[in-house]
Amino acid sequence: MSAISKGVPRLENQLPVGWKLTKLGDVIAEARAGFACGLRDDAGTIQLRMNNVDTRGNFVWDEFIRVPASTVQVAKYRLLPCDVLFNNTNSTELVGKTAFFTGHPEPVVYSNHFTRIRTQKDKLDPAYLSFWLNGEWRRGTFARICNRWIGQSAVKANKLFPLSIPLPPLAEQKRIAGIVREQLAAVERARMAAEARLEAIKALSAAFLRNVFPQTGKPLPNGWRWVKLGDISDGPGQYGTSTKSNGEKRGLPVLGMYHIHEGNIRWENLSYVDLEPDKMARYILHEGDLLFNRTNSAELVGKTAVYDRDTPAVFASYLIRFRVLAGTTAPYFVSTYINSHEGRSFIEKNMARAIGQVNISASTMRAMPIPLPLLPVQKDIVRILKERMTVTEKARAAAEEELATTNALPAAILRRAFSGGI
């Protein structure tokens, strides 16, 4: 790892010929923090907040607030083309994200979570600066130097301005900024295309399920019937163990919320618990058990998977185990229905909301209506779904890998740009 990648300034002889290291504060003409305003005015001035700058260096105009800014405030805090907007306060992982302002049809001001930077334009090209700051954010520089409090972090001027920026001649800065802009735009197009492919694959999986499962309240195919989950389960549904993990790989692995993912159980990041024999017998999982996530965020509560390995394991208290009747019901059929659009609709209508999370009880889930054909039909559907899902999962994995590769490109481009590589 090079010295600069550790946050230590490079020596002059490590720079390309004609470049020099300069303290950022020496090439800044003005740095002004914004102003706080708790008032709103539908006819007021646009004020940018933290959510109006994304992690790719772009302004986000989908949703913004308007404030009753005075004429003096607008004059003092208005953004002008070529201003660099630095996010001085945010969560530790987001503090320091930066955007280059190219203009807007109406006046725009900014909150105190930002610092507006104007460069000495005969020494530092503002677009070059914006890209460099985003490169430093990606390298974790601002996470290292920020002041941290509960819930937020801040990069103050006395930490920002002493940073050394590698500066080529001004014309070279402009050339580099132009190339970086073009390359990042190409990456953004590739990222959007990769995201579209991934969403299409997800939509295909959802379409499979819609074609399999009848809608609630609609007529059923011949041989199907509506049942409740409680009618086809052995028992009321069991909550998992609340025993704390031992911090070592001693005892049995315990499956929790994290381990239920996309209808499957993922066997990574496992914790382990020591249980007495009677508790072990109570919480040990058997092949075919349904594991249902009863507490989580609204979009994740209710996710379900089938325990289908012979690896001994128990389950944690945030999960509920349902054991369906083996002679009439295929566990994977029920799990897939719970994860389908129809199953999700029931969960969303019946979950109880609390601050930061939602919950759905075992007794509520037992009332979930499930369309059930005869067991041989269930098994045929399961076989077909698994075949189709295997294909789509491979496509999804490839699309996710493509997206991850694309998302890593901006950091590589910015590293090259500020080491003389383009």
C-alpha cells in the first residue's frame, strides 16, 4: 500500500513531472458554511440538504425543500456555477461527499451541513477539486479525520484545509477533469443499465410466482382450496431462543434475521450458543421447518425460508418456526407463497408498527390464507419453481457481480486521475 493510500501525503518525487503537492487551504479563495432553517415556504428559495447530493458526486433534484430565505441570505449563500459543495456533516460513512454545481434555473442556497468552496481559479480548477474530494471520500480520508458524535460526524476546516492536493498545471487540471467527467458519465450509464438488468431479473422471478399462485379472493383452479397456515401447521408456531451467543464457535450455530435471505438460508456470519439438553431439544431445527422473520424493517419482516440441511442448528427469538403437516403440505410450497406478492400483501396489512421496526405475531400468521392444491401438485410446482429459480438466481448473481464491478470503477478512475495515470 502506498503512503498516500494510508492518508499520508506523497513526496514530491512521487508525483509526475510538473506536479506539486499543495495544501488545499492555500488554493481556496472562499469557504462558507451554509445556514440552518427550520421554517418552510412553498414559494421560498430552494435549500439543499444532505440528501440532495449523492455518493457519485451528483445533485439530486427529485425532492427538495423551500425556505423563507431573506434577500441578504440568498445573496450570501447562493450557489453559482463552478461552486464546489462539500458535505461537512453527515454519518461517518457519508461525510465528505461532494458535488460540482453547474447552475439551476432559479436561486439555490444550502444548509449548514455543507460548505461552499470557491477556488483561486488561476491555481485550482473547481471541477478538478470536486473530483479530488470525491476520490478522497472514496478512500476513506474524511471518515478518518472527522470529529465524531453520536449519530453524526463532521469534517471541520482545520482538518480539511491542511490536506495536500496533488496539483498539475492548470491546463492539465482542466484536461484531467474533462476526461474524468466523460469516464464517470460512461460508468453511470453502465451502472444504470446493470441496475435495469437486475430489476428485470427480479421482476421475472416475481412473474413466475404470480403465474403460480392465485390471488386472494379469486376463484381457485380445480383441486385447490383455501386453508389457513394454522390449519396445515403442527402447533401454534414457536419463537426461537433468546440465549446470548458465546462469542466463540462453541455449541450450535443459531440462525437469526440476517440468515433468511431471498427465500433461502445463508450459512455465513454465524453465531453460536451453548444450550442445556432440554433447550437444545426444544430449539433444534428439523428438515422442512419453516423459519419466519417476525421482527425487522417493514420491507424485510415476514421473509421466510425452509431449513433443508442436516447441519445441526437452532434459531433465535426474532424468528418463528412453523412445522407444516408432512402428509398434506410441501414446506417449500408454503414458504414460496409467504414470500410471494400475495403473501407479502397479507403481512403488510397485518403487521404492527413500532419505532424503527415492525412486528407480526405467530397467531396473526396462523390466520394467513394459503391456496393449497393436492400434495403431488404442490411437489410438481416446487420442482418447476426450483428449476426456474435456479436459472434466474444464476442470472441474478451475474447481474449483481456486474453491478458490483461497475460500482467499483469510479474509485479506480479517480485514483488514476490524481496519480498522473490519465
